[in-house]
Amino acid sequence: MCETCGCGLPEEAKNHAHEHDHDPGRTHREEAVLYRNLLAANEAQARENRAHLMEHGILAVNLMSSPGTGKTSLIEAVTASLSDQLRVGVIEGDLATDRDAERIRALGLPVWQITTGSTCHLDAAMVHEALHHLPLESIDLLFVENVGNLVCPGLYDLGCHLNGVLLSVTEGDDKVAKYPVIFKYAQFFCITKSDLLPYVSFDAAKPQREARILKGDLKTFSLSAKSREGMGSFLNYLLAERAALTA
Amino acid sequence: MHEWSLACELVRQAETEARRRNALRVHAVKASVGVLTGVVPELLQRAYEMARQGTCLEEAPLEIEVEAIRARCPRCGREVTLHSPALVCPDCSALGLEVLGGDGIFLASLELEVAETAGGNHV
């Protein structure tokens, strides 16, 4: 079929000028088959972010969870333990306020707050913009704290090297099966606030098992940023990943 | 509500394509949504109806086709089709399936009204 007018001439005629009668005033319907990826622009930007961070030797870690799971507390605890080994920087994502950024600034760390307004997730373009506001030459480990939401952030690659999902013991042990999409890009899974386990009915093995069903190679941790139990293996994981990146 | 961001991108790409093809009218838009994206078709439909306001898609209904997950099992090597996002082999229960499809969201096609080319030669 002629691609230009759909007149039914054979395939070979496409590349040749050919004569036929069409009424220039007439119109017709045609189907344009496209299959254009709606996430392509985000994925391209994410690849660019990753390469840019790599050039600076920065390990970037995207933290995703519901609101109140302890993403900021985990960043504070990691910083307190690793400050003599790695220089930490933070990008904060929230719908409103810069309260999280204030907490990070109080630690003396470089931080940039993204206020998304009505958007329920960070995307690669927002992270790219934030990178312009951070002193990349003096950061080794960059946390990107996503908007508190267990659904939407899962679809957007930000260009981080590691993507982690956090679930606190107070949220219930049934959440992994209910929110599987958040694990799409995830490399690790942290159960947080483990110091509260004696007070809630939460079977820690269940979400870890279900998370590994979703992603067989997922690294899992159970920790408390407050009591510091279980923090050691998470810190070692971050150090090993940073060493592998710059090796 | 990541459906809103996706609907805006869908409208943006459909408009660009309709303009590039000199379409006189857009009759219909078709999107393909993979099960592993977690996108809710009903929410995407509603978001599309808001996002298309003031564009050349105002008269164009959206049809959404849901694409099942295609994956290969690392243990038994079989290619399987899954209709929920749990990546477990239905035959041998192995984990860590390699995803081959059903994890994307696409502007699949547009049905356009176009002018017939003026008579005579064209390439």
C-alpha cells in the first residue's frame, strides 16, 4: 500500500513517484500505528542523570515508602554512622514544606528540597534540576528521598544506582502484596522501626518473602534507625555498593 | 495518581503526531498499558478526559488495551503470561522471572482524518 495516500499500490511503489487520481478536496480516515513509549523521555533523562552522577563518583540511592515510614530518620542514622567515611548529600521530595530539608540542613549536609505541589512522585527531570543546586564534587553518597507514596514513585526511574523500598512495622505485614509496582526498579527492601516489633503484630518474614517473590534478587534488611539494631548490615551494603561504583 | 502525568504525556505525544501528519481531525486514540506498570485504566481514562481539554483530542475517545506480563522463567526456561504483577512461574513456582513485556505504557495508535494528496506525482 502507498504510505502517503493508502491507495493500495504495491510495496515497491512507495519509493517511486506514481500517477493516480485522487480528489484533492476529499479526506479519508487512516490509522497511524505508533507504539510510542510514554516514559521514554523520563527514561532518557534518568540515563543521563546516572551517567552524570557516575562521573562524579556519587552513589545515588532513591528511598521510596509511604509517608511516616522513616526515610528521613534512616538518612540521619546513616549519616551519623558514615560521616567519617562518606560525604552525604540529600535531595528531598515533598508535596509541600521544606521540613525534611531543615532536618538534613541541621546536620550540616548539602540538601536541595523539591516541592512537587500536586505531583505524587519525583521524576528524572526534577532530579536533574536538583543536581544543579548541589555541590556534586563534595558528595559521595546522595540520598533522594521520594515523595511519601507507595504507588506512583515505582514507575519513574530517577537515574539512581539503587532504589529502595521501606516498610515500617506499624504499617502492617500485608503491604508488599498490595503494592507490588513500587518494587519494579527496587534493589533493596528495608523493614524499619524494628524496635517496635514487640508492640505490634507484624510477621517480618512475610513481607520479606513476598518481596523476594516479586523480585528474586532483592536485598532485604530489618532495622531500627532509633535503636540502631540491624543498621550494620545496611551500612556495609551501602559501603560495598559505593566501593563497587568507584572501583 | 501517576495516571495524571501519564495522561498529560499521552496527550502531548498524540497532539505532536497528529500535527506532524497534518491531520484534519483525530477520531480516536489507543493506549496500551502493561500490567506491571500498576496503572489503573479507569483512572487513566478519567485523567485523559481532563488532560485533553483545549486540545485537538477533545472529540477523540481513548481506548485502553491492557497488556499482560510476558516473562521467561530462569528455572524451566518457559515463556509465561501473567495477569497480575507477582513474578512467579505458574509452572514451577520459580522466582526472579525475566520480564519480556507488559511493563510499559504506550501511545499505541491514532485514528486520523487526513486530506487525500493532490492528484499527480507523489513519493
